[in-house]
Amino acid sequence: MYTALLTTLEKNTFNITINRPDKLNALNKTVIEELSAAIDEVYKNNEIKSAIITGSGAKAFVAGADISEFLQLDATQGEELAGRGQQLVFDKIENCPKPVVAAVNGFALGGGCELALACHFIYASDNAKFGQPEINLGLIPGYGGTQRLVQLIGRNKAMELLMTGKMIDASEAMELGIVNEVCAPEKLLNKVEEILQVIHTKAPLAITKIIECVNNFDHTQQGYDFEIKKFGECFATEDMKEGASAFFEKRKANFKGK
Ligand code: COA
């Protein structure tokens, strides 16, 4: 069904591998369209409880948007490219009701770094490299990089990475708070699968509400008000009753996503 992605569904986790290793998995039009369809599958398929996004080959997660598609674009087309990508893929990943984790297995540059940032969290192999090198092309990030990076690492660190286009390694990315965990390349997918299996044992509707609340983070009272509303909604779920009952009955809760 896909030409630029490999997908598998194992233990309720949908594994999405961007598969253009000869072009370091650069995001061309086909990859964007297929990623959009794959994320739609995550939203719709009840068997899928979570997703992993990774890159094919030992060298790259994604080395950016496909630069070969840039030269012929004018300002309007450039704006369309960014808007369409954000809408079809990046926003959809960020707002996915099920956890989406990036397994960064090499270069995560430009659109690749932005793709990882759109995921709910990031695990990386120790050979991973992150960066927003668009400035070297006379460009800026267009898939949400300026917005998500500043939220994650703060204004001044983001300014420096964006203005210099420099690459940082996995341990520096971890120090900055971009990456949650770093491991050997051969262990990366297992590590991500393991943490997702833990999350699968939790109440799915509450997981969705966590994603919604965190995505609605706001310094003003609005963020707290949103949390209050979502907290209240939990009390309308069977899973909340099951969780509280299981606590008093000293047994493991069996959540059903209802
Ligand atoms: N778009 C299109 N093609 C890309 C690409 C991208 N973002 N990144 C890599 N490729 C292609 C290269 O053109 C090359 O293709 P070729 O074999 O047909 O010449 C192939 O992938 C391998 O890349 P190469 O540059 O030879 O590998 P390297 O190990 O020497 O360097 C990088 C790796 C990641 C440092 C280098 O490829 C790079 O800087 N890529 C662009 C990163 C970038 O600017 N991304 C932001 C885009 S907005």
C-alpha cells in the first residue's frame, strides 16, 4: 500500500519506518502524503494503541525536507508546502489521541528534527544527530521547528540552534531536554516498544486527555481551566471507576478504553 514507508503492527504498536535510505529518508511529497495516511490509520484503527516513527538504514532518521523539491518554488508555493505539511502530518501527529514516539536512529535534521519534535516524546540512538540547518540554505524551518523547539528548550537555546544551524549529538540533545533516553542503536526499537507496552496498560481515554492537556499548555488560567474540564471528564469513564475499584481491591486495573 505504501511506496516510501514500511509499516508493521505488533503488540498494538504501529511501526512506521520512512524508507528512502539512499536519500537519508528525506521528506518528499510522497513521504508526506503517505505519513499522513499512516497517521490516519493510527487515529482510526482500534487495534492500534500507539505508534513509533523511525527511519530506514543505520545512518538517518530523516535528513530533512527533500531539498530537490525546493529550487522551483516561489513564495506562494513555499507557503503552501509548509502549510500542507504541517496540516497533513505534523499537527496530526502532535494531536494524535494515541502516543506517538520518535525513535531517532541517526540524522534528524531540518524537517526530520521537526518530525521528531512533533511526536509526543523522543528516544534516540547514541549516533543520533539533531539540528535545524535550514539557515544554511537561506531558509527557516517550516514544519513547526521555530515554535516547538522554543517550547521545549527555551528561547535562547532555540535561537542559537536555529541561527547557527549547528548539529548536536544525542547526549547534548538529552541535556537540552529534546531526547528522553539515549541507547545503543540495536536496542532503540526495543526500548521504545518496552515503554509503549507500559503505557498500553494505562487507561487509554486518560492518556488522550494527557496529550490534549499538555498540547494545550498555557501560562494563563486557560491551561488550568482546560485541565479542570478534562479531569472532570475522566469521572464519566468506566475506566476511572475500574482504576479506583482495583486500587481498593488490591488488584491490577483492567482498563477497556471506555
Ligand atoms: N534532501 C534531498 N536529498 C538529501 C537530503 C535532503 N534533505 N539529505 C541527504 N540527501 C541525499 C544526498 O543528496 C545524497 O544523494 P546522492 O547520493 O544522490 O548524491 C544522499 O542523500 C546521501 O547524502 P550525503 O550528503 O551524500 O551523505 P553525507 O553522509 O555526506 O552527509 C548529511 C549527510 C545529513 C550531513 C547531508 O546529507 C546533509 O547535510 N543533508 C541535508 C540536511 C539539511 O540541510 N536538511 C534540511 C533541509 S530543509
